[in-house]
Amino acid sequence: MNIAIFVSGNGTNCENLIRYFEHSDQIHCALVISNKPEAYALVRAERLGVPAKVINKAQLNDSDVMMPLLREYEIDFIVLAGFLPLVPDFMVAAYPRRIINIHPALLPKYGGKGMWGHHVHEAVKAAGETETGMTVHYVTPVCDSGEIIAQYRVALTPDDTADDIAEKEHQLEMKYFPKVVEDVLSKFIIHC
Ligand code: GAR
């Protein structure tokens, strides 16, 4: 199966996924797509030899741009790894239960508009939460609302700063996200 990884920023998850599946016979990271030309994820993809494309907002929302691009790379499945724009409806329809997203909190808490990256960890800190975590979920046209596939938790202490919370949560992402992707994809591979 060919996967496309959609990114907007640093790309630590993107790199982790590419490395995890590097020697897989069945899962191939075929394309990285960024909506930000300056995203460091693009540098990581290039270093790892994965083709990368930059798209602007109009292109993302144009099925005559996106569908041929996804077809060109024979993309079967899409992983959003720190991708901030909403996925357009036509893509959700074209990839039913084949687009998943990682979110840096325990959804449904701390999801929705404006809740991304450090904003999430600052909100978790401000609320005095005793735990946080990561969520992987199917993507629907409504932000952060699709069916939850997996969640992993980590305890917080009152001394943890927003940066500490971010670091603890990031460790979960590095440890668990590729395996969750693999588990979701293995269901497709068995049924192919
Ligand atoms: C990750 O923490 C991911 O959970 C989060 O963006 C970060 C991307 O980091 N996603 C969201 O906030 C989506 N709402 P990375 O670019 O280093 O992988």
C-alpha cells in the first residue's frame, strides 16, 4: 500500500513514519505533501528520498489538482502528521476510512479550531489536567471529530510546564504512532 503523509511543520512524525516503514514489503511512504513551503518536514522527506510536493490552499481545495496528484503516486491511504488545514470533502469521500490524523491531546478534549501544536499543551496546562495524551482518529469533514482509533496517556505533575507537557506527549507520538498506522493498514492488507 502506498501512503501519503500530509504535513505543515517540523515533521518529526513524518520522519518517524518514513523510517519505520523503510524496510516494509507492504507499506510504502510514497509521497509527502505540505501546505507550507518552509515546513522542515520537506527537508526530512528529501533527505530520506521520499518525493515531496508543496500545495497552496487553492490547490488543496481543488479536486482537479489533488486527485490527479494522489493518483499519480497511486496513494491508497493518507496520514495527517501535523497537517493543519481542513481536508476537503472530496478527499474524505474519495478515501473513506482511509485518512487518519494524529492529535496531541485526549480527544474530545482540546480539539477543534485553534487547537493545534503548542496551543493544545498550553490549554492542558491552564486547565490543570493530571494527564494528557495522543489520539489517532479517522478524518471527517469536521475538525478533530472522527471515530477514535487509539489513545495513549501520560501522567502530568503540577510542576510540568507547557513545554514539559509537549515533550511528554511527543514521546508518546514517537513511540506509538507508526504502530497504530501499521495496525490500521494491516486490516486493509489482509482484506486485499
Ligand atoms: C504533532 O504533535 C501532532 O500531534 C500535532 O502537530 C504536531 C506535529 O509535529 N497535530 C496537531 O496539532 C493537529 N491538530 P511534527 O511536525 O514534528 O510531526
